[in-house]
Amino acid sequence: MKETACGNEDRLLRALGEGRAPQAFEESLREHVNGCASCAEVVALYELFQADSGRLQAAARPPEAGRVWWRATLRARQEAARRALLPIVIAEKAALAVGLGVLIALLVAAAPWLAGQLERPDVFSGSVLYGFSMPVLLAASACVLLAAGGLYALWAEK
């Protein structure tokens, strides 16, 4: 069964919203609250919330104004520096991408020559590299270069 709201609830909420204590209500509203269970519950909840709010405000330790100002100033400076460095960071990343592209293009262009050098047994006769095929060597070189570029990109941001 659903309870219906009291007709005086709006008047009660308006009085509580204005900051009036239940003891300061006009006589007719005080008598109504004493006789109406719904309005008495609203007043009880209001007093509970007010007491809780008072305890929280007493326990709150707001920071000093100077510290808040200092932090806001520091934050504004950091944001300004970040915005000022943004074009430089973009240029660095673009240069890194272009450099990697040029390096990959050079490796692709030099691949036939490297393949010819690796096919000659006397070039790397005592080397560990001689035991690997050309695609494996190119893939390993690309992985090392990409890892180095990735590490540089991570360290350059910090």
C-alpha cells in the first residue's frame, strides 16, 4: 500500500528550506507536524541531516587560502608550459616518423645489395649473422629500430 503525501508537505518543505527551525514554525504548522506522521518524518530527517552536516562542517579542515592560490598558480603555469611546448612535441614526433620512414626506405632500397652480400660465403664466414636468412635479419633490424623509436618517444615525453 502506497502512502500519499500530506497536503501541507510543500509548506513544510518551504519553511525548512528557508532555514527555519521546526520550533520556529507558526503555531498551525507546528500542530500539524505533531499530528501528521508523514510531516513528522520529514522534520526528523531534516534534523538528522542538519546534525550530520554540522558534524561534517566541524570536522572539515579547509586548506589555507595561500596554499590554494599557490597551487592554482602552479597549475596555470604548468598548463601554459604544456600548451607552449605542444608544437615542439608535434614537430619531434613528426621528425621521428619521417626519420623512421627514411630509414625503412633505405633498408628496402639496400635489401638487394645486402642480400647479395649475405649470399657470398666469404663476407661473413666467421660471423653469427651468416646463419640467418635475409628476411629474418631484416625483421630483427626493423624490430630493434621500432623498439628504439618507441623508447625514445616514451622518454622524450617525460
